[in-house]
Amino acid sequence: MANAVSPPSAPLDSGATPLSAEQRLSFYRTMVLSRAIDERCLSLQRQGRIGFYVPASGQEGAQIGCAAALEPDDWIFPAYREIGLALWRGIPFRTLLDQFIGNAEDIMKGRQMPNHYGFRDKNFVVASSPIGTQITQAVGAAMAIQRRKAATVTATFFGDGATSSNDFHAGMNFAGVFRTPTIFFCQNNQWAISLPRERQTRSSTLAQKAEAYGFPGVVVDGTDVDAVYRAVRSARERAVRGEGPTLIEAQVYRYGPHSTSDDPRRYRADEELQAWKRRDPILRLKELLLSSGQWTEAKDAALLDEVRAQIAQAIEAAEAVPPVAPATLFEDTFARRTPQLEEEKAAFERLVQEGVIRP
């Protein structure tokens, strides 16, 4: 069952100027928060307190490094595993948790599956479940950016499995032909649910698929937050100069299941998991911070206590919020409800009052 792809072995700072102490500390704090949230949300799902969760442990370096290299006005077209990007964009965990629960303060009003969130004010497009659909959306949005002559880019996120989807190839082709300002960010976590990477393609890398569409593809060690930052920053600079898209393959590993509906023990060996954990992105950055004197074990323990307390407070507050009101079903369909919709809403509310429909 062992996967043919082994963890990369390049050093954290290979061949490039290191980032500032402040940047690295900010990266580290967000990565620790993301991991702590991941662990807690998995527990909440197992307890039946949220219905579904898609873990991201092991991919924090790729997500935070990429998010930090983008500008706030850049558009993010996520899949459903991008909690690190959401946190870096400044979306509070409480807001995410309201969506996971689907309570009355969920800005999606309970209309999306958990982990399928979006935030218009953060240029963070709503995720959708069909594999790869966000890729073509990102390219279309980038074509609009071109026409407006804006100095922004779109970044779309997907896994290795999505490179076998129709939307991947259609999006790549349009991006190449029209030289769109798009960053294709593939988090190659080695497993498309239970299908290993070597069963996805005969290509030696996923990044090389960009060559067929006329633009660069780059492989980066996704456990190295600095390397990811530099690769994405370079791709963004190319895009705003009008030089077109870039495909970045960040080699990572998901430690947990594909989702809470999956059991990875059925298809992968523990030896493979442990090999990748020795290059854990959080541990690597922590060791660098410790060796440089920028961090201490005492500060690390205090940070973990702090984020766990914040998470616990957010959970307590979110679970105290009542469910979404049933009548919100009739909102947001039209700017102003039609007479027919008003009649249907009134009939629905009567059924609720009579107890035929229970909130």
C-alpha cells in the first residue's frame, strides 16, 4: 500500500534570502492555529456536534505560504480544504464555526455543506463540492481582470486528484491561450481519497502538465513555508506583468482522512505517514525559530494554550446560537419577493405555526 512518492528532503532555506522574523512568526502562529482548529473540529464531528469536516493537517505550510504571498485584493477560488487560507485572510474561526454548525449566524444561512464557505468582503469565493469546477471559474474571473486592467490575480486551489478532471484541462488551456493572471495551486497531498498519486498520471510531476498549455509549471516542497511563499510570489509577479499563468505543485501530505467520511487506514501504510510527519511543516518552522533565537519552548506552550482557549470560547458561543430560522428559505431569491413567493412564504409560516413543519 505504500505510496511511491517520498517526502522531499531540501533544507528550509535552500538558495534564497530568508523572510523576516516578523513574517515567520506570523506564519507560525497561523499554522499552529490552523492545526489546533483541525484537531478540535475532527473531535466535534466525531461527537456529532458538526456534521462533516475536511481536515488539512500536514498542509499548513503550503496554505499559509501561498496565502501570505498573495495580496488582499487577489481572488481566491478554493476547494474545501483551505482553512489556512481563510484564517490568513482574517476570517475569524467563530465565523467559520458558525458555517460548520449551520446556526442562525451562519452567513450562508445553512445552505451549504460544512466546509463550503465563502466571504465576499475577503475576495474568497464560495467552495463547491464538484471536483475542479473552481479552476475554470478562476480563469474566467482572471479574464475579467485582464479586461479591467487591474493589477490583481486569481488563485485557484485543488488537489492531485483534480488534475484528472475536465475542468483542470479546460481551465489550463484557456489560461494558456489568453495568458490570464492565474495561479494554479495544486496541493499534491499524494492521495485522491484512496487513489495514490502514481495511479493518477504517468507524468513524473503534476507541474509539468503546464508545458502542454504553454506556461511554466513549478514543483515546490509544500512542507517548506518559505519556499512556497517565494514560488507564489514569483508567480504573482509574472501574472501582474502580463506574462500569464503558473501552475505550482506543492508536495504535501494529508495526515488525516480525506474527510470525516473516510478511513485512510484502509488504503495507506502507517510507515508512509510517519515518514512525512518527520518533515511536518509546523515542526520545521518551529525548529528554525528556536535555532535562530526568535522563539522559545515557553512561548510555544503559551501560544498553544492561547489558541486552544480561543477555540473553546468560539465553540461555546457558536453552539449557544439557535438554528437558522426556517423562513430564511424565502430570502435572497429575488431582490424583492414576487407575489407568488409571498404567498408561499405565508403558507409555509402557517404550517410552522400549526406544527406540521418543525423548525
